[in-house]
Amino acid sequence: MSALLEWQQAVIMPVVARGNPDWTSDELEGLLLAGNRTCAVSCLERCCGSAIHICLSGGLDSSLSLAMVRKAFPSEPIRAYTIGGGPRHPDIQMAMLVAESYDASHTLIIPSERDITCAREEHPCGKGVDEGGIGLYILYRHLAFLGAKCVLAHDGIDELMGGYWAHRGCGGIGQMITEFEKFWQQLVPQHLEPLHDVARHFDIQVEHPYLTRDIVSYISRIPLDDRTDRIESKKPLRAIGRRYNLPNEILNRSKRGLCDALKKE
């Protein structure tokens, strides 16, 4: 089964299912490692064995994925790509740190104002696209220019694990369930469909290591207060990140999104 069918089937599963109080981080780690390995194999096949390509924002999700891919493929070339508004942008700084830690070749994409203007004019959806959409377009245009035919992206894990502040229990368990279900329903129309539209425009296949059916099924049964709370979001993912020796700067980063990527910082 292709990765495309895999994520399409995964996202129609519930994000909150009957709880599994006996879940373990070891089991979750094994599923995450398997998901990253499978997606990396697809990437290698699509790219004729040249390299594993991975989008790297320098946040927890993409950094842990890179660490797992490197564990699964200790000698394969990995090429990581980061877009940011300037050399001091936090995404650029953190991604440089983690790419070096896991021996990935690293491409930095710092668009000029002219690049951004041209992207707005070229974008197939017209000039009304937001900053995140423009950043995505520039990133994938650059991937295509460099010959990448497939790339690992990390959508879905915020929705599964509770990566947004609204997930974090301020209104009690009923409100948590409502927010988890709302963000899960928004994942396809607000994130995955625009992403795949741009990727197809550049003939790039996108692999989603956090959106296998096994991972979605397992995480959906982790009790919500084990996933996130008011003190710490995505708790299981951070715990696994510590096992992989992710730098503290990565583990403790505040959440950012692609909508912030073009900011000059």
C-alpha cells in the first residue's frame, strides 16, 4: 500500500478512542520508529537510492523524526531542508543544531523579498495565499529544483498528541475531547490538502511518518491527560525525544508553525 493511501486511511480514524491505560512509551517508540523507517524506505525508492529527504523545522516533531531515521539508517545520506526568514530565525538556528547532531546534509532556504513576491505571483491558488502557504510553495519549489522526488513531512502529530494550547485541558476533559476532535477534523482541509496540492505541482511525493494507521490507532487510545496537560504538551513524544538525546533547546521550544517561517528574526 502506498503512503498516500496509508495517511488517507489513517486520518478517517478517531483521534479519541476507548482508553488504553496500559500503553507504554516503549510500544509507542517502536511504532514511531517503524513509521519513520517505512517512510524513509519509500523516499529512497522514489529517489532511486540517492538520499532520504526530510523537512526540518528544528521543532520537536521533525527533529525526533530525523533522529529516528538516522537510527534506522546509520549510513544512508539524509538531506534536511529548512526555510526561515533570516539566519537568526529560530527555525534556522535549531535546525542547524539538530542536523549536525544527526549527520544530515543541511540546506537552508532564506527567501528574499523578490523570492516571496515571485512565489505569490506563481502560486496556483493566486495572490490570496497566506504566509504559510507561500513558505510551503517556496520550500517545495526549492526541493524540486534540487531534484528531490519525495520528502518526509511531519503533519498530524500535533493533532494526535495535543500540540496546540487549546488541547491542554483548561476547560476539563469534555473540552479536551472537543478540541482534539476539532483539530483532527481540520487536519485534512487546512494542512494536508494544501500541502499535497503544492507537492503535486512540483511532482514531489510526501511521506507522513506520524500518520500510519498503527500510530493513529495507538495514540488515539492513550488517555488525553497522558498526552498533554497545562504544564507540558506532547508528553510521550518529549519523553522519547530525551531517549534519543535531542538537545534541550529542541525539547523545550515553544511551538511555531510554517506561518512564522518567513518572519525576519
